[in-house]
Amino acid sequence: MQWKNFRLWLFSVYDQAFQDGGDPATAIPLLFQSVNPSDYPEEWAWIRSNILAGIGVKYGGSMRGHHMDQSNEVERSYRHLAVDSDFGLFSGNEMDQTWKDPYFQLNVRLGFYWAAVEQLHSGLSIWDVARSALENSEVDDTVFVFLFFNKWAAELIPATARGGFLIFHEGLNSGDVDKFPEAEYGTAKKSNVNRYRKIVADYKGQGARMDDLEAVDNGQVHQRNEQVGYNDAGWEIIAGNYEVSHFLFVSHMMYPIFIFLK
């Protein structure tokens, strides 16, 4: 409670310093971290009530790879405010040095590609890519990823967008008890590795795999730093297609295909 009260007090200090008492046209929008409504309802309610000249959020580590633990929390909390919305939410997320760790180094181009599309799907505005990654982009042949992100990060309103993209994708969300009933797949909790194993077994014919089963129970920080293979099942991961716009396609394909509308 003391920490929460301190945070709310600090929010008010920044509000007074950067948004109050001046010309609204020159007020500085503010970006917040760890304020998603489901986990921090009081902080989010305060922001919605008091920050009137631009609200931003940090998307965090679950958006810095593919099928990172609880990545769908970002999608649920913020996509509807950032994509095709009058709310005007902006967002930022850094790359840090994740790209140098074992998981990204399995396939650097694929790692950057997945990180880009997961963040774009949830409406990320600014991707603060590490300098080291940009310096190696020609060697690693990742320039296309950053060009792709820059093109689509601004195209969040279908009525004015230059186009959109859809990438067929099916993430096997172990937390989904409707799709994967507990009676058949076991108790839905993050630590139940047998549940992941059973889910992936049903999709083996479509290429599903669990290369590092232990990583699913260790959180996104461990996954980014230590995971040594690809996992198609995860805890509360993004389950549907990646898109910028509101397409209504359904796919059971495990790996991405681009569809561009111009």
C-alpha cells in the first residue's frame, strides 16, 4: 500500500510539472510503466482521470520476442486503446540486449521479425532498438524488419491507413481452458509442463514443437536470457493472427505468411 501511494503521489508530481498550468497545446504527454488495468487498477484509474494531455505506456519484456510469458496481457490491456481507437494511446518499448542472448541467436532475423510483429499487433508506437543491434543490422540482414516496423507503426486507424497486414498465426495458449479443457489437458497453471506437452502433441502434424519445456515456467526474463529453443505453446501468449487493422481471417497455420492490402 505504501508503494502504491508513493507511485500515485509521484504520478501527480509529473502531471503538475509537465501537463498542468501551461498551454495545453504544449503539454508534454507522459509515459507510464506497470499500469495495466488488470494488475494495477487503481494506478490505471488515476491515470485515466488525471492525465489529460497524452497517455503512454511501456509494453515491457513480454513483447521482446515470440511467445514470451503473458504476452497477451499487453494485447488485452492496450491494443483496443492503440489500434483503431479514438483514445490515442502511445507506447514505447526498448530492445535492450535481448538480441544477443541464446533465444534470439537461434535465428537473429526470425527473432527480430517476431518481436516486430508482436509489438505492431498490440499497437507499439516507438521501438527503442539497441544501438548494437542497429550497428549489426547489415551483417545480420535485419534492416527489413526495422523498415517494416517503421512503415506500419503509424498505420493504426483503418480509415486513414495506407494499408494493413495480416500474418497467419496460432499460438497455443496453455491458459485457455475453453480451447484446451482441463479434463483433457490437465490443470491450467503455468507450472504444469505436462499440459504444454499434451497441447503440442495435438499439433505435431502442423509443426508444433516444445524445444525448451522448462522455460515456460520461468517467466519472460528467463526466456529472453536463457531459453535455448522454440516453444509453440506458452502461458497466456498471443493466440491469434498478427495484424494491423481488423481482419476476419482464421488460420491454423503455425508459421507466418504475409498478406498486404494496398
